[in-house]
Amino acid sequence: MSIKILQEISSLVTDFTKNNRYLEIKSSEAGGMKYLKLIEGLGKKAWKDDAEAIKDIYGKPLGDKTFDMLKSRAKDRLVNMIFQLDTEKKFKSSYDKAYYSTCKNLLTGAILLLQNKQFSGKEYLKLTLSTAQEYYFTDLSVIALRMLRYQSSFSGSKKQFYKYDQALKHALKQLEAELFAEELNQLIILEVVRSMANKDELASITQKYYKQLQKTVNEYDTYTTRINMYRVGLRYFESADNFKAAIALAEECENYLKSNPHLIQKVRLGEMNLHKLNGCLHLRDYENGSKYAAECMVLFNSGTLNWLIFLEYYFLLSLHTRNYEKAAEIYNQAINHPSYTSYPDQNQEKWKIFESFLSYALPVNSKFHKKFNVFKFINEVPLFTKDKAGYNLSIIVAQTIILINLGDYEKLLDKAESLKLYASRYIRKDKNPRSYYFIKMLLVMIQYDFDPKKTAQISLKFFAKLKESHLGEQSELETLEVIPHDLLWP
């Protein structure tokens, strides 16, 4: 087990600065000081890999076996600590607390039965079953029912046996429906991640799955079948550019959760508000989008990756609706957060691109205006090797508008080659209409020596075509129009 895995477990069971319970080890233990140093280092995330840990703890390289034994001891203690977590501190929602306690009760019941403690074991399994059925933990219900049916067969009670037998058969059918719902949702995620299906294909697949899951929910209405139905339905409406329907479905999901408050998790409500915010981004509805953003601000913990993604949506909504001062406020909130430097490189690169467009859009007298390093962005911001989200075009467009502002037409001519190459490789009129026509217009501008009147006149037909293709009518490649092309072109 690697250091990174142990660090993850360590971060779950304790906040190192507040809780040192699991550090209570005797210095006389064999290897006690080295063990203590390992535990302390895990809590502080002191090492990137095993090699760094070995060097720090032992002061020299050594064979894997010695260190593996030390890690194994640490793993056992950390895993044991999971079962001593303070649920009030670690789990915020009743749903999460219920899942944790149900797992503990199930394990307790199973251990008691294994030790032939029939009466107490049965009581814990009945408690497990009651909570599992209330919260739709169907997989845990199946395990508890199997054990209860087995125990009832030895009790000689035919009534009890058939009671648990029927309940188990029903739970198995319910679990099969839930697994089917999860499978369909995960198949769609697989298609999106692999970028195998184009927009029309994705809309067709998701529509088919959405209808199937609506039927499934009618027969087996559980939390799992419903949540996956909503997720697939949202994918369908978003891929079909029906953002009003997507917002309505997200609100339906919210209403379902609020009518079943014991099932509410902040992350699920946040997920739905993020979909609503995305809908408003495509509809350019700043008023409602701001309301959903206010909800997200409460639902996502500050500094988390989900919080940063929410700010990306809110930033883009502000730019798309010409609320540039608000966009600047959001930008500063994101990059000045202490967690910003720990985000993945790709997320930080995205905010560099955002800064370039924001710098272009903000009025010179804005209180948020700061000196943007134009030359560094033009010369040093790299193109992505795997451009799944259309970042490269955004970088090229940002560099283009900056150079126009500077009047550096010679440098623009150099960039034109990058633009042509990118367009020939990645942009197709049928799949990426907005980017296709926008690049056409940029090339017209270069062809006519940056004359604004001639450029506007010659590119008018392309501009009309671009506006006919509303934001959203495009493949996954084009999701990053930082300032929409139809707003940027004038």
C-alpha cells in the first residue's frame, strides 16, 4: 500500500492538528519511534512517495520488506480508527450518518452471529434492516436479510423464515433495478469521458436511457433509481440544448429531496444547482443564474474542487451577460483562495485563460483592473496536448484579441498559422459551427489587412451563421467560449 493511499486514510480518520488519539503508542514498542514518525508524517502529508518517506524515516535506502511491514502496522491502526469516527463531526447529513451507522450495525450483527451470540446478533441485524429500508440502502438490506433468513431457519420459525425470504426476494429485484439505473448513467459518463459520441448521438442515447429509467422508477421508486433517472435526464436535455427543461428537471429532483429530508445531502443539492446554473449560462439568464449561484455558494465548501468548478460557471455567466465587474470579483475570489495553488494544473491553466479575456473586457477605470502580463501570456501559455475541452482555441482567440489591442499585426500573422492548423485538425462545420464560423471571420480579418470595415462587410454572412448556432449547439470541444463569439466579434 503506497504512501498516498495511507495519507488518504489518515486524512479521513483525523485532523492532525486537533486529534492525536491514534498517536498513543509506547516508545518501547519495537520500531516505535520509526512508527511514530511514519504516523506523524502521514498526518502532515510530509512525503510525495515511498522513497521520500524511507529516506526521512530511516536516513538511508533499504529493501521494500522492512518499510512494508511498518506501513502495514500503520494501515491496521488507521483502518481501526475509521470505526471510531465521531459521526457528528465527520458526517454533516443524516443520510451519511445513517449509512455509516448501518454499516457498523451490519458488521456488529455479523460478528455476533459468527460468535454464536444469536439474540444480540439478530437484534443488530434487525436494526440494520430497519435503517437500510428507510434510507434505501438496498445492498445492505440484502446482506442483512440473508443473515436473518439463515438465522430464522435454525430457530424453527416457519413464519419468520418466509417473512425474511419474501423480503429478500423483493430486495433482490429492487437491487437489480438500482444496478440497471446505475449502469445506464455510468455508460453515459463513459461515453462523455472518452468523447466517443458526438452531440446528436449523445442526445439519442440519453433520450433512450431516460425513457427506460422513467419506467424503472415507476416500478421500483428508490433513491438510487430516481437520482440516476434525474442525472440521465439532465444529460439528455443538456445534449439536446433544451436548457429550460434541464432546469425544470433539476428543480424536480430538488423537490423530491426536500420532500424526503432524511435523504438530503448538500452535495446532491449542489449538483442540481450547478445544472441550473449551467442552464442559465447557456440561456444567458444572469438574474436566475445569480440566484442559483448564491445557493451553490452555501452548498459547496469553500476551497474544494467542486467549489472552484461552480465559480467557473458563475464567472462565465457573468462574462456572457456583460457583468464584467462581477466576473472580476469572482476571479479574485478564486485565485486568492489559499487552496488555489493545490488545484490540478489544468484548472489553474483555465483561470489563466479566464484572466486574459477578463483583462480584455474590463474597462480601464475598473477598480478590479490590474496589470495583466500580456507578453507572458502571448509567448508562454502552452497549448494543451489533449485538447478535449476546446482550451486551445480559447488560448489562440485570447492571444489574437490581445495582439489586435496592441496593434502587433506582424505577430498576428505568425499566430494565423497556428489558427489555420488548429482549424484544419479539429474544427468541423457540422460539429463545431460556432468555432468554424468565428475562425472564418478571423481569417477574413487577416486577409483584409485588419481593416475593420472590409472585415465586417466580408464576414457578415459568417457572422449571421454563427448567431444562428446558439451557444450549446456544439460538441464537447466547444464548451469553453469564455466570451461568446457573437459578443466578442463586434
